[in-house]
Amino acid sequence: MSDAPASLDERLARGLAPLLDRATTSILLAVSGGPDSTALMHAARSARDRVQVATVDHGLRAGSAAEAEGVGRLAAELGLVHTILTWEAPRRDSGIQAAARDARYRLLADHAARIGAGLALTAHTLDDQAETVLMRLIAGSSPSGLAGMRGERPLGPGIRLVRPFLDIPKADLVAYCGRHGLPFLRDPSNVDERFARTRLRRLLPLLAEEGLTAARIGRLAARAARDDAALEQRSQTVFSEIAASSEGGLRLDGHRLRREPEAIVLRVLDAALDGIASDHEPPVPKRLERLETLVLEALLPALAEGRALRRTLRGVLIETDRKGAIRLAAAPPRRVFAKRR
């Protein structure tokens, strides 16, 4: 059952209060005009002297510009400064939702930097978290992926992205808008069966009947995030102990590394690759699969047997020697031979 209206008002205020107190600069609210972000904008109106609003117009459907202007009118009624950020990049036929999401965060980061905002808030809900975790589960994600969306993460230099409503069901925010007479939009893409997230959204009530509720999925994400943080802390400690700069790359103590659990070995190698690899990386699930194959089937056996190994992954040359050293450096460019005529 949803919270009573009064208690929900208090809950939203409690969720925002630490962020409003913590911010020493402006705060940017990402408001699409849906019930979730509309509730966020209304709940944050008391800090209008420090809060600004931005709406990203992706231009993916007719009327999107008018919808963004409607958000601007409501923001003005609440005494908040509003800006429309327009995505003008070339469109792709496939992966449009992922491309739009990347563009949205990039535009928000750029705008936050322009106005001097140290925090950017989005109104992702418990329902959004459940959908994200299920999508990553289907994709065969790692425990890090099953942690879902983080409550807070870096968005840009000196800017943090915060999601204060991740433990609040969407239905509660719809009820909040109704109680306060707030108009909101309904995005047609949310019921478009072409998108995997939409199809999962339709399945959530059926899963809930079997006991797999959004709240339980949210608890799974929280536990996975807790365990992921512990693994990350340990892997950073190990990395600092065994890594050293070497001839434009890195040198790792392989014998020391292979005494760690496989999960730590994978994270240390991933961090080492991140420090050298180019920005053009494959999607995360495929990237992790390739790293696991290399580490478990080649690297660790070579270290255990004292064999030399030479492999390339993500544009990085990885070499081991018979003494157990691992060296990583940018792989030389591939030689291209002209075809004979």
C-alpha cells in the first residue's frame, strides 16, 4: 500500500533535505515532465534560490518541444529557473534509447558545469531500479551490474549525479502529483513494445504475484551494491600494492595477484586496462566476458605454470614472463597490407 499523502510529503522532504543542506553550489534538477520528475521539482521548490531545472528535448517525437515548454511554465509557477536542452546529434536506427540516455546525461553535465551546479538530481524510482536490475540480469551482468543504478555517482568534473527517490514506488509519486494538482506527461515510449524495458515493465506485476516485487529487487540491488563496494575497495588496495609504472605502461606482480580470489584478479586487471585502453570499448557485458576468458583460461594458468603469455585486449598488449611479471602497454597499431592487383 502507498504511503498516506501527508507522510509521503514528509518522506520526499526528508530525502531532499540532506542534499539541499549539503550543496554549497547550485543544484540542477532533471525534469522530463513525467510524474516522477514533476514531484521532484515540486518537492524542491522551497530551495528555489539554489535550484534550477533543465528539460532535455530529444526531438524523438512530435510535440516534444511543446512538452518541454510546458515543464518550463510549471517551473515558472514554482519560481524556478528552467532551461531546455536540445539533442541535435545524428540519430541511429538501433539503440535509440541508449543513445538518448547517453546524450541526456552529457547535456545535463554540460549545463550543470555552465551554471556552477555541484549536484544534478534525477527522479528515478524503485520501479526504474527494478527494471534496470532485471535487464542486467537478462544480459548476464556481473554483481556490479546487478547493483543497478547507484544512488549517487560522478556525472562530470566536480559534479555528482544523485537519485534521491530510488526507494520510492512510482505509484506514490503519481499520487503526490494528484494530491497537489500537478499536471504531468505520459511518455508514449513507456508503452512501446519495441523496447525491452517496456516489455519488462509489463512483466513486473506477474513477477510480483510470485513474490518478486520491485521492493525485493531493490533490496537485491542494495545488497549487490554493498558487496560491490567491498570488492572494489579490496581491489584498489591490491592494485596499489602490486602495480608500478613501466615503460609507458604498467607492471603488475603476477605471483602476488594470483593469490587473490578470482573476483579481485578480474577487477585489478580491469582497472589496469582502464588506465591504458582507448575510449572505444565494447559494451560492458561483452567486455567482462572477454576479460574473464583471458584471465581464467590463459593468464592465471600461465602464471601458475611459469609460462610466458602474450595477448591483446581492448587495444592493450598484455604480457607475462616466466618470473611472474605482468606488463600492460598500448598495443602497436595493426599493420595493413595493400592488396595486390
